[in-house]
Amino acid sequence: MAEVYPLLRAGDRAYSLIRQGAFAELAEYMTLEVGVDSKHAMAADKIVEGLIDPIITARRIGYFEPKKAWNRSA
């Protein structure tokens, strides 16, 4: 799953973060607490497997931040 957030109910933490505009915190919460992978994490796995081109992918979804550990499969 890549950045497909489950339906939210009023009062859920993710719902509250969206209403506050705390999108960086929302992304961290969804990754660490809910287990939803970002599009960059999913793409990084496919790049490592040789399934997609890293340059074309970066142009489409945005470049990868070098400080983040995108490759979880290594």
C-alpha cells in the first residue's frame, strides 16, 4: 500500500492531523503507527529490484531525500 490512507472517522488521530494541516506529522504517523508506506518507499523497493528506472521515477514523484532510509528490503 502506498499513501492510500484508510477512511477516517472524526476524532481519529489522522483526521485531527489533517484538519490541523500537520502533514509532516501525519506522514510519520501513517508510516510508523498505521504501516502505510510512502510512494517513495514503494518506489525505492522497486528501484532496488530493478523494476523501475530511478531517474524517471524521481521526475514523476519527486526526488528522494538522501537522509531517509527508503530501502527497507536491503
